Amino acid sequence: MKKWKQKAIVQKAISYLPYSRRINFLFQKFVTRGVQLTDHYFIDRLQHARNHIGAYQRAADDRVPESTLELGTGWYPIVPVALFLLGAENIYSVDISTLTSRKRLLITLQYFAQAEENNTLRDYVSCRPERMSVIHELIRNPERLSLSQMLERLHIRYLREDTRSISLRDGSIDLIHSNNTFEHIYPDILCSILKEFKRILRKPGGVMSHFVDMTDHFAHIDPSISVYHFLRFTERQWRWIDNGIQPQNRLRADDYLQIYADLAIPVTGEECRPGDLETLRNIPLAARFRDKPLEVLAKTHCHYQSAF
């Protein structure tokens, strides 16, 4: 059986179990090896941080955002730590569950210290020396502070709550960002989240910056299928394959633009990877996708920026 089918079956089964997220963490840690921090992932997230910061500073005359909000906390808080080093004062990360642990936070900080030592960090974020000193202090004394105390020193606060109703006041956030999270949210929920983002974003002057990975995530662990593989399935078939642990909405670039338009969210910057038309032409498309231009379907990753 192909790897993607094995993972689909396992995650589908896990989604029906109590403590499904914890079980899925163990599955990814010991089976798919998907939760280890790697050099590639660290640099990828530093690139995201650089682009989020650039999107904000282009609209804000190079100012540092005072308050930021990340959608999707994830295992390793790379972007929030980068924003701390930049000088942000209030750094929030919201998710329905907190995946970061004290150990994973320390690993993240060690990666930052190593990047500073080998002079690669400066290519991605402008660091305040006093903020970098905090990271070195936390690494030197790993047993002294709890996770919550370490996060407090880093000005990071995790909000474990429904993102459709965030416990932040109107117009209180300068920069809202996410990193390959939108593709895991179904359209009706995504619309509600974006409405909430509009409420808490500072206006004028606020910026949203979101990266979206529109590839079939099963292809990430199974090279025998293409990143467009999931476009062949009907809606009914996909409901059987998809799961509540790591759902994939299969939205394409034009779908996201339509959602933005419907919610009156300006798109002031859009950068997309064009993808591979030849590979896509060999995919028997489901009815949902047949009327879309191949050039639109082929886009694999997009970065949407919105300055209010």
C-alpha cells in the first residue's frame, strides 16, 4: 500500500479517538518523523518571518510592529521569536491547542543562537542586541524557568482559544500572520476567522501577511504521487480520505482571492509559485476543478499581503 494511503487511513482513524491530537503527535514523532526541527524547516520559517516583516514595514515606513498575532502556534515558535528579536512588544499566537513544549522552545532558541554565531540570522531579521542576550540567557539556564516564564521573557503569549472569537480588543494588533495554515481550514471557518482578524487589526496601519501551501500534503511523505494528486477526487471521495487531524480544503489561488474580495479585504501584494503545468496535465481532474484555468490550478504556494 502506498505511503499516502497508509497515512490517510491512520490519521482518519486517529481523528475519531479521544486525545486525537496527542496521539497524532506521537504518530508523527515516531512514525512519519514530521515534528523534528530541521535546518531546512528553520530557514524556511525565517524566510517567512522576513517576508512578514517586509510586508509590514513597506506599509509602515519601516517601523517595528508593536503587537503581532500568529495563526497556528505549531511545534516550534520560529516566527514569534524572530519578531521578539526585531523588537515587537506584544507577540500573540492563537490556536485551539498548544503544541509547543519547553523542550521544543529551547531547541528553537538554540537554532537562533547557532544562526547568530554563523552570521546567517542577519540575512533574515534585524536583531536588537539586548533581545539576543535574553535568548542566550535562557539557553544558559535551561532548568531555571518554566515554559510560561520563558515565553513571558520573550514577550510571547499563547491564546488557546477559538480563533473565530479572539480575546483581544478591536484594533489592537499591528501585524497578523500565518505560515501554511489556511489550507487546513475549511472555507466557512476561514471566513469567520478573517472577519475576526479584520476586527482586531489596527486601522489604518494594520497589515495581514499569510503564506498558503496549496499542494497535496500527502505528497510530502510519498514521492510516488504529485503535489496535485488530490485534485482528482470528487467531493464525496475526498470526505472519506480527508481527516480532522490535518484537514486539507483543496482551495486554489483564485478561491482565496474570492474569499478576500467577499470580505472586503484588500490584496496589496500577491506572490505565487507557478507550479508545473506538465505534471498537472496528467491529472484526471474532478469536476470541481475542471473549469479553472490550468495556470490557476497549477499554483502551489502563495503569499497574500493586505495593508489597511
